[in-house]
Amino acid sequence: MINKLIDRIQKTHAPVVAGLDPMLSYVPEHVQKRAYAEYGETLRGAAEAIWQFNREIVDHICDLIPAVKPQIAMYEQFGVEGLAAYKKTVDYCRSKGLIVIGDVKRGDIGSTSAAYAVGHLGKVQVGNTACTGFDEDFITVNPYLGSDGVMPFIEVCKEEKKGLFILVKTSNPSSGEFQDQLVDGTPLYELVGEKVARWGEEHMGDTYSYVGAVVGATYPAQGKILRRVMPKSFILVPGYGAQGGRGKDLVHFFNEDGLGAIVNSSRGIIAAYKQEAYGKFGAENFGEASRAAVEDMIADIRGALEAR
Amino acid sequence: MINKLIDRIQKTHAPVVAGLDPMLSYVPEHVQKRAYAEYGETLRGAAEAIWQFNREIVDHICDLIPAVKPQIAMYEQFGVEGLAAYKKTVDYCRSKGLIVIGDVKRGDIGSTSAAYAVGHLGKVQVGNTACTGFDEDFITVNPYLGSDGVMPFIEVCKEEKKGLFILVKTSNPSSGEFQDQLVDGTPLYELVGEKVARWGEEHMGDTYSYVGAVVGATYPAQGKILRRVMPKSFILVPGYGAQGGRGKDLVHFFNEDGLGAIVNSSRGIIAAYKQEAYGKFGAENFGEASRAAVEDMIADIRGALEAR
């Protein structure tokens, strides 16, 4: 799957991920109204609204980019119905040839991580039948519990040729509270990065590992350091656009080969029609606004990489 | 909800939580067969089997203990169908008067944590209607992202009078890999514990805070220290029984008032019928075996607290 991701990045010339994080406030009123007319103002109605919203965006951008990253919390907030919309989104994106990075940030003690791993990446045995649960291509993982909380994910990835992005330095303002604490002069995020590099050696693709890392676009200096600490790990970079990151800030997340990073934008793409720059499309044409935002983002990052 | 938890602990004299973590291998064959006969060897069939298993156990133990802790991963491994069984379990336990601690270990950047918070503890707005998703009483939270990843949970807890248990020192063997790292001579888990105490001041019940902590039964020395660091926080203590903890090792997790901790056992209760000690009940009477195991666990912990 890491080889497929690289192949798709090279074909699209776009190291870009669209974050499918559909807050209801992003969903145009006409889409919400149609869904509520059918299912009422219920969890089912909300789930239908976000699914219809996602589908139209995916239809408009799927040829431009290699991957999408649905944030499961935005679905889980609508309970079981919301998670059914998450599953529909995952399946639809894969049917369109997109690689799906499930932003689930799971992580627990060994036996529990194993259950998350089979549920999201592998197969679960029911009697004599192997069944698939959510079936994403990659997921994000929280490392706070240490190696025995991470290894069960890697084991399933090996079987399924799937991958992980492990939280190293997150994009939020208070990420430093624990992640920046100095351990013998080295920040904790760097120790986690060293572990990611080591875990990554356990499961290598042709040139990069199946085990990647999450490092926020909002911390470019740390990104530069972590790029060296984890030379064979892809870095998933959230925080572009709405959270503040820009193409020129992100060049050091990439290796010399122009690979090694994939940049996520969520609100900046899926709610583009609400921005002044794309206002001309109007709420009716929110899919086209998203396409224009993706094109601009690709140009920004491509330009920054060429200019370095 | 923390006041209710304390009230129920005092009425049952049992600072005990039953972990409803139904691996299919724990579910007796007759229960599995019945479910597969109806729904096939499918995710739905598995979900039905674990729901029937849970219900029978809950019926046998609900008068003995204050709370249950379903581990969502054990349901999530069966996809959307599994999560529907999780929701049914949550609702059923609450209808029986049990306090439900959703062991979900969620945690993300602010806006995403807010979505998890409304989905699990609060209400989500759909048009003009406020809907509830999973509706547990407490959930567990991962602190790796820092304060702005935790505060949205606390905000929703204030509105709903619900609570949290934040991971401080987990029960697994490699929990020390990051959690024990020394920052100016102080282990990271202690810094997290100090934050839990501070976050807890934001949302106090009558005598204890709505913001508690998770500290593994497998680390009694650290439990003793953390008890002092977070005097007003309840400690949820997993790892009793199958993972190695025993009543006498756990007395220092409690305050002098006999409160301040609640001890979880999962496999030791729900798969009791598979143990030699409760083998006489047989797989047919797995619910009675669970009841006997709960009674023994309560006696062990009560005895240890009285002997100190």
C-alpha cells in the first residue's frame, strides 16, 4: 500500500490528502434539507447529509489526488448511524481508486490494539468465516502506550500490506505540553520519532516503510528534525491552510527525492465554497469549489518544492 | 455522575467494575451457534453473539457492582454491526442502574475532541434537534495531545454532569517506554497526573472530581505516588486478575476514606466459566460463574482494605 501511495503521488504530482471531516456546519443547507426531508432531524438524517456531501466532493476531486483522510470523530459524533456513513465513505473512496487513511488515532494495550487492528485494517474471524469491518488502507495510531500497543497494528499491516501513521508531533497549540518535554535533553517527540523509525524497519516497502508518522504543518522546525530522524518514514502533515501551514513552510518535511510527505487539508478543501476566494461557485456548486481549492493547494506545494 | 458513582460504591461496598470486553473466544459455543443460526457467520452474527453474552452476564451481576466498562475495540472489530451491539450494551446497562464507563481512549486536536465528546457524552445538534449518540456516563481519554485535546471533553462533562478517566500510567508491560521517561527527574506519568489534578479542579463533585485517571493495577508503586499527586481524582484501576493485580497490591490506590479507586476486571469476570475455580458451573451457566467471580473479587478487595 505504501508503494501504491508513492505510485499515485508520482502519477498525480500531488502529495496531497483531502481530509473528509464533514462538520454539519460545512454541509450546504440544500444538502441538509434534502436529507432531513427523508430521515428527519435525526442521527440518520445527519449521517445521510454528510454522506451525500462527501460523495459530491469525492466525485469532483478523485482524479486530482492520491488519498483521502476521513476523521472518524466527525462521523462517530452521530453514533452508529454516523459510523455507517463513515464506512460508506471509505468504500466509495476506495471504489474511486483513492487510498483511504482512516484518521482514528486508536491505541491501547496489546490485546485491545489487536482488536482495533483487525477491525480497521484486517479481517476478523467469525466461526469459519473471515469478515472485514472498516477496511481502510492506512490508519493513524496513538503511541502513548508504547511498543506493545503499536506492534499488533504492525502485525496486521504485514499480513494485509497496509500501513500506519503514528502520532509524533501533533498540529494543535498545546501539543508541546507533553510531546516537547525534554528527556536527557531530547524532546519526547524525537524519542517517539526514533521508535517510529525502528518500528518502520519491521515492515518496509520498496523505498519507504509502511510505518509513517504524523507531524503537524504548524511545527516546520520540528518537521525538519523529524525528517532526518525517520528517513524512511512517510510523514502525514495535517494543519495546512485553515490551521496555518503553507507550502513554503513544508518543504523540509520532504526528502530530496520529492517524496516522504503527504499534506492534508480538511476545511480548506471541503468547505472551500464558504471562503471568499471560492465564493463565486456558490453553495450549490460546493464540489467545484473544492476542486478549485485542491488545484490551488497542489500548485502551492508543487511550486514550493520546485523553488527549494 | 461522580457523586452517583460514590453513592453506588458505598451502597454495594464494592469498588469494582466489570469489563465487558467480549472476545468471541469467551462466548460459549451455544450462544455463538444460536446467533449464527439466525444471522450467519457474519459481522451481524458476531454482534448478536456478544450482545446476548453481555446481557446474560449483566443480568447476573448488576445488583453486586456500581459500574461496567465496555471496551469499545472489542465491538469496533466487528465494524458498524459491532458498534450497534456496543450501543445496545450501554443502553441495557444503564437501564439496569449501572454506571457505564466507555473505554474508548479517544483524544485528538480540539475541534475533533469536541466531536468525540458530544458523540460519547453529550448531544449533537441536527437542525433544531439535539440528538444523543452513544451516551455513556464516563469515558477514558488519551492525553498525548495535551490540554486543548482534553478540555473539550471537560466542557461537555460540565454540561452533562458526566466524567472522564484520563490515561496516566497504563497497565501494559511497555507502558514505561514513554510514560516513565524522566523530565527533570520526574517521570512523564507524574506530570500527566499533575495535569489531571489541575484539570479536575475545573469540574468538582461533592468530594471528588469528575476528572479521574487510569493507573494500571500492575504498577502498585506508581499507584501509591499518583494517589498523592491527584488526591481528589478517582483512579480507574485496570489489570486486576488476568493481568496480574491482586487486592493486597491495590490498597494504596485508595484514599483513607476507602474511596478514590475503582478496580476493573474483564476476562476474570466475563470468562470466569473457563477458569478451574468456576469450572463447576459449566459453559451453560456462564452467567452464574461470572457472579461467583465478582463475589470473590469484591471479598478480596474488601478484605485487603479492611486489613490495611
